[in-house]
Amino acid sequence: MADQRKSCLTGKGVTKEFGFGRTKTVAVDNVDFDFKEGEVISIVGESGSGKTTLAKMLLGLISVTKGDIYFQGEPRDISSQRKRRTYWTQIQAIFQDPFASYNIFNKIDSVLLDCIKMRGGARLPYEQKVEMMTEACSFVNLKFAELTNKYPFELSGGQQQRLMIARIFLLKPKVLIADEPTSMIDACSRATILDMLMSLRNEVGMTPIFITHDIGLAYYVSDTVYIMEKGKFVESGSADDVILRPQQPYTKRLINDVPKIYEEWDLSTV
Amino acid sequence: MKYTIQQIFQSGKFITGFSIFMTILLIVIIYPLVIPDPPLKIIAQGTFFEPGIYVNVYDSINTPFYTLNLDEAADRRIANRLGDEDRQAIKEWLVGNGMPEAEIDPANTEQLLDQWFNNFDPTVRLPGMTNADRNYYIRLNNNIQGLLNTSGAVIAELDEETAVLTEKATVPQSAYVNVNDVPNVRVLPLGTDNFGRDVLTELVRATGVSLQIGLVAGSIATLIGLVLGLVSGYIGGFVDDTIMFVTNLFTVIPSFVLLILISFSISQEQRGATTIAVVIGFTSWVWTARAVRSQVISLRNRDHVNLSKLSGHSITHIIVRDILPYIASYVVMALILQISSGILAEAGLSILGLGPKTTDVPTLGLMMNWAMIYQAHILGKWWAYFPIIITIALIAFSMNLMNTGLDQVFNPALRD
Ligand SMILES: Nc1ncnc2c1ncn2[C@@H]1O[C@H](COP(=O)(O)OP(=O)(O)OP(=O)(O)O)[C@@H](O)[C@H]1O
Ligand SMILES: [Mg+2]
């Protein structure tokens, strides 16, 4: 039976190679995928498996060595600055390290104003812009009045990541790629961030793609899970299938690596 | 930003370098206001006048005298006029006349003259003495007697028609003039150079010109290097390959050789200070370009740049707003280094005789060149080259200090 849901991102034989000759690394190796609209997708793999590289290709931030990427069923065209801009109104990202994600010379206001501009709101009266920014900030439990004229690095890591979500709130993209959005922050803010992302998903109706090395997190949030090993997807399917009935030894290892609170820890594998 | 500037001014090295540099700059600006002489004007007839205060003799005579009876005056006068050779001759005569050598001290004028007057006898003929020697001693004796003369000098006026000298006044030996009364006194703290120009005035102007050359050359080099580095680093691909090809060409040929060749091919008449500065600038951007490029390459894949792309910003916006500020401190440091090496490059060129033309303005390099051609170093005329070396060294030193200071602020890893 053919899947009736619309595709949002599709890849055929997507490959990324860095360098050439003897220094060549194949970061992403001939992967096929079909991300459906409305699903929560997770890409799980250990460090160096090529998750970030794949994410950057999906975002159009780096070129694709081989293969094709389709956006909403159409071949993706990002050949000019104007087309890329249009593409980026529909696909957005949250990066791993909040401290490296902001230009340290720009104030928080300008980060948020850029998003309003991107949505075509450049000419709106300033009061309305402030209203929009205030709304976005309060969505992530921040007070815009306290943030205005401050720099992002003056915030804590969790607050910076929340500001990143406020950005997405303003941009309302179709797809959000979240590259380990919680790996740099403490467990407590982690749950908050994830909850905010999930409620944002309901609010703007976007397709989130979580990239993570934490298979527990993937199980907690996602419908479909892709397991990535050394640049290849080794297993994919619904979260229940993949995580409760793993077929591949790599997947089993990833699952076993998650420390269980009620069992004694085997520190030799950590 | 404000915080960084505060930090910069807390760095001891930077402040030291900055103060030295500012002092030099202030002197360059203020000196011409106080002494507005043209720096290349030849004022002295003759070469290499020693540093000192030059009092006009004619004016001194026409200035009211004051009588000061000072005990040492006569001794000083004699001591000053009795040359080393004469003292040595006196000593030889006395020794030849049978005085123990240990008792004679040629430096002690009073004792020496005492010994001379008590012992000298023109009729005595010492063993081994020629007639010429004897005459020399008689003449020396007369000279010394003349020195001891206490009558004043006569000032006479020449009658144009009859050629008769009429005595106008006598200047007694105890006559003094107050320097403040003499209308023409010229202080030459660094003497004059081989052409008879005031070295200090020339040096101040030369420092100013050299700083300008450094600034122009440094700005051009930094600007070219910055733009090429940014474009080549950020855009990459074919553009990068092309720019790096040119850069590598420039790297393989040492820039100073290139500089010499270019300067050589411009005729002396067309080589103004600005031309030289521009030529220096155009041959020394290579390292800035390389350094900026590698910085940009490490920056262009950072997440804040990615975020800026995702916010729909154009390449220009990203280069100017997301890359440039991150390397700004680095560029400032490169600029300072380029300015100081521009000054040195001009000096090097001028010493080789390929500097700016010599009739316009002095530069530090040209002054070194003149001192060298006229052999100031061999003749021991230190004032014609030593102050210039010191100035060049001070400029380079202060700029390097500022640079190290900045480096410590911008790279916390270097702080001690
Ligand atoms: N710009 C680059 N140049 C060369 N090699 C690269 C580059 N970016 C990534 N790689 C290589 O590609 C491989 C995959 O890297 P990637 O960053 O995608 O891993 P990852 O799965 O995101 O890991 P992590 O969980 O640590 O973030 C690595 O072997 C890395 O060395
Ligand atoms: Mg990664």
C-alpha cells in the first residue's frame, strides 16, 4: 500500500565527500530517505557518523557531492541567492552549540528582527514588531523587555536555545532541523526545550527532524527513526519497531549504551 | 567593544608603545609650529657643524658688555686654546730637559704652564733636537705668552676710501654679553648635516613624512590583503584558486626584490614620497591576504555564519557583519605591523638610493642615505645618523609593543 501522506524531504543516493585522494572522507554515503510531512523524525547515530553533515546538506548550507534532494516532491533548486532565501523561509535549523550560534556583535533584537524581515515584515511599524517579538519570547518563557539591547552571550545556554526557538516561532518554517539542540544543556532545561519544540510543532504545524546520539530521546519524541552508522542509514522505521525490536547489531549497541537508572551501570562500556 | 578598549589601555605593553608613538607624533606635529623653517634649507656654509648653541659674533660685539671678574676665566681660555699636540710637545721638552716624567701632567694646564715658564730657555739645545724643532718651541713659547696677554681685543673700523683702520672700541677680556641680549642665537641641538642643513628640523620633518609613507603603504597593503583574503577565503572555489595563484607568485618573489625592481623602473624624477608609499603598499599585501584568508576559512563554517545564511543575508552582509568583526582585531594588528614595515621598507630603499627623489622632502631613509654617502659614520659625525637610527628604532619598537599588547588582549592564551 502506497503511503498517502505527502513527502516533505526526500533524498536519493545523497553522498558527501570531504577532501580527495588519500585524505578523502565519505561523511554521508549514498543515503536514501523519505521524510513525511507532519511526522516527527529522528536521525540517531554516534559521534562522527555524519548526522551534522547530512543536516547541512538538507539545509543547503553545503553542497551535495552526489545524489538528489527533493523538497515537497519537487527537485530542490537553491542555485541563486534569491531561491536559497525562499528555501530558508521553509526550512530552518537549531544548532548544537548555542554559544557558537549567535554573532557576538549582534544584539538579541537584531536576531529576532531578522526573522520578521524574513517573513516579509520589514515595513511593519516598530510597535507591531515589538509585539511580535514579545509574543515569541513569551512563548519560550523569556521576557523581551528584559532582553532588548542585550547580547545573546549574556544569556545562559538554555536561555539562548530558547531564544533560538523564539526565532523559529517567528519564522514558522515547514521543516525544522534540530541538530542535537539539547546536548549542551543540563537535563532539566532539556525537557523544557523538548516540550517547547513539540508545542511549537503543534502551533505552526511543521515537520521537526531531530538529530541526536541519544536513542532514548529519539524514542521519547519521534514517530520515525533513522539509525545512522558511518554515513549510512542502517535501519529505519517507526520508533516502536526500531527501538523495541532492533534488527541491526549497531542499533542494539546504541540502545544498550543508554544508561538505565534502575540497573547497575556497567562503566566498562561508557 | 568599550570593554575591549578598556582592556587594551590596561595592557602595560600597549600603553608604553602607545605613549612612545604619541610622543613622536606630537613632536612631529608641534615642532613645525614652533620652528617653521623649511626643513631642507641650507643654513650652514660647510659640512657637519657640531651640535651646540651658535651665537652671532658680530651681534655680540655690538651688544652691551658686562664686566665679570671670574678667576678661572683666563685658565679656561688657555686650556681651551692649548691643543693636545702642544701639551704633548711641552711635556717632551720638559722630559728632555731632565724633569721626571711622573711629575708632568699634560691635562693640568696651570701646573704645566708653571713648569714651562720656570724651565723653558730658548737657548738650550736638547740632544737630538733639530733646528726646526727649536724654532717650533720658540714659536710655541711666543704663542703661550700671547695667550697670557691680558689686554683686550681692539675693534676697528675700516675706512673704505683711505683703507685706514680707526679704533672704535676695545673688548676687555673680562667683558661678557648676556646671550638674551644677542639678537641672533641659533641652537642646533643636532648640528648640521653634510649639506649644512639643521639636522633636527630635517629629522622631525623626515619622521613625519616617513610616518605618512608608512600609513599610506600600510593602509594600501592591509586593504588589498583584507579584500583579497575575505573574498578568496569566503567564496572559495575558482575565485580562491585564482587569487591564491597570484598570491603565491608574489610570495615566491621576495617583496623587497620586487620593490627594488619597481622603484628602479620609475625614473628618479617621478619617485615622490607618495609614489614610493604606493609601490611599497602594492608589494606587501601578500601576508595579510594569506593570513586573512585562513582566518576566514576557519570562520565561514561556524554556526553563527550558518545562522546568518538561514536568516537570508547576502554574501556581502555576511562578509561585512559576520566575518569582518571577528577578524577586525587581527586586521588592526596587521595594519600596525604593515605601517612599521612600510617605514622600514622606505628606509631600506632609500639607503640603496632608490627612495623618493631628494629635492622634495626628507625621509628617514633619505637622511640615512645622505649620511652614508657623505661618510658621516667614518668621519665620526654621529649626529648625522645616530638620531635617525634611534628614531627608526623607536617607531618600530613602539609599534611592535602596541601590537604585542593588542595580541595579549585579543588572544587571552598569550596573557602571562
Ligand atoms: N568540513 C569538513 N571537512 C572535512 N571533514 C569533515 C568536515 N565536516 C565533517 N567532516 C567529517 O565527516 C564526518 C562526519 O562528521 P559530522 O560532523 O557529520 O558527524 P556527527 O554525526 O554530526 O558527529 P557529532 O555527533 O560528533 O556531532 C567526520 O568524520 C568528520 O571528520
Ligand atoms: Mg554533529
